[in-house]
Amino acid sequence: MTPEAEERLSAQIKARHRAAARAPSPLLEHLASGEEAILDIHKALLVLEQADPKLARVVEMRYFGGYTEAEIAESLGVTERTVQRDWTKARLLMKAALPKR
């Protein structure tokens, strides 16, 4: 492995550790409340995917994958600012798709 590749891998690992240490998004706080909530999240993600597949990928990568905004931007070929806007929009759409409790 080249020194550049090792450095990039090290940076990615550190970024994932930082992401894992962050508090969960308020959007998905009720994941711990049981199987029904997990199914609700899954259904909301499916609705989001039908509406805008790119937004669904951002949610999957950021929340479930622990990727940073920079990593998502690089992966999708967009700017970090676009990822930030997409994350904001995705959270709003997911929240609207979740049942009220």
C-alpha cells in the first residue's frame, strides 16, 4: 500500500470514529423504540428513494454508513455544500414520511 493510500485510509477510519461518536440525528431518534419504529424508518426511506434516489443514498451513507460530508461528496461527485443541502432536504422528507407518534 502506498503512503498516500495509507494516509487516506487512516483519515477515513478517523472520520468514521468521529461520526460514530456523534449523537444520532433527531430524525431517527426513535430507532431504539422497537421493531415498529425500524419498519417505519425503512418505509420512509423507500418513499424517499422513490422521490429522489440521490437523497436516499445520502441518508444511507451519512446515517447508516457513518460517512462524512466530504466522503459522501467525493463518492457522489458533488460538492460538500450540495451534500449539506441534500441532507437537510432528505431529513425533511423523511420526517414527513414518518408516522406521527
